[in-house]
Amino acid sequence: MFGVYRNTQIGIMMQGISYSFGNSKQDVKVLLASARRARDNEEYERAADYYDDILEQTPDNWEAAYYSMFCRLTYTSLRKKIDTALTIDEAMANVIALIANANLIPQEKYYAIKNISMEITDLAVKTFESTDMTNMNSNSFRQFKKLTLSWCQALYTIGYSIYEDFAETDWKTSTLSTHCLETCNDLANRLLELTFTIPRFNYYRQAKAVLNPYILDATATIQVFDSHYEAPKAKFKFF
């Protein structure tokens, strides 16, 4: 969905960036080109390996820091996907900070953040909607619940990090912050709706305990820009 747009914008942003690694200068450029090509061809495992190599030489490269993680979230098994997602909030806070401190003009930073926001929210929603929630006593449901909680935490981290680093002084960027935070609240609400039934009330209590701090803070941040916003409330069903 974002392949052509992403490749164009990132290509623009990386032009003119120099690396002070002597003989490795060409290697980094070649690796970036190879990583983008593999990613656009949906060869995500190969792309992740290229980005890992880039990070070894340029640890402050936001593109490599982001896509080494994103590609693994795209191609790995459920178990590894969950393991990666458990740390995605910390990784995304680092990526946003790298973009904020990068030698880029404001427009380039905006496009970088926009691309990340759209990709992560899209992947989070698709992951949730592809989940079979019918058997909530199964191990697979417990894994997907954990994955959904991780996505909510990640979306909150991205949205709040954007707000802290950009949105207070850039109204255009604030829409990206609220988009992530609203998606966080939406997924949290949908998960709570699924888990609140009499036989599954324990799932609901556990999920609510984890999600409530994120929902409250996400709602308060959105209300800075939209005072009328209210977080969606779960429509409880009894069977």
C-alpha cells in the first residue's frame, strides 16, 4: 500500500546524507539501496538483515532502526512477532527521537513520521482484524491478546512521542499524533468489548488493568487538540 510512496519519500530524505566511515561510505549506500529494494519486493527477512548491517555502521540511522524492526513484525512467526512487539514501544520512542535529532528539514521529518504512523497503524489494525477471537480459552487467543496489548502500547508511544517532539509546535504533525492515539483507543476498546462476558470476565479485568493508563493518557493528549474528543466506551454484552 505504501511501497511507492515510502520509497520515493525515503529516497528524497536520504539524499545528500554523508557518512564518515572512510571506505565504508559506499557500502552503506549500497546496503540502503539493497534494503529498500528487498523491502519493496516484500523480501522482509532479507531487508531486515540489510538494515541490521546498516545499524552496525550507523546506529543513529532512523530508517534502519525502524525497518529492521518493522520487517520482522511483517514476516516472522506468531511467537517471534509477539516477542518483537513486546519491545516495539521502546523501539519506536527511539526511532522518533532519532528523526527529531536527524539532519533533516522539517518537511522531511514530517514525511518520515507520516510514513511510520500510517504503516504501524495499518499493521496493527490488520493484525487485530485477522485474529480468530472465537475461542478465548485457547493458547492462540492469549497470544493474540498479548500482541494486541503490545500494539496499543506501541501506538500510544508513537503518538505521545510525536506530540512531545513535534506536535506542540507543528499543528500539521499533531494530526499524526492524534491518529496514532485514536487508533490505540479504538483497538483497546474493541479488545475490551470482546473480553467482557461473564465467562471471560477475568480476561477483561486483566486487559483493562494494562490498557487503562494508556487510554487515559492518550485521551488527555488528544484533547489538547480536540477538546470534544472522548475515548470510545466498550459496549458490554452478556451471554
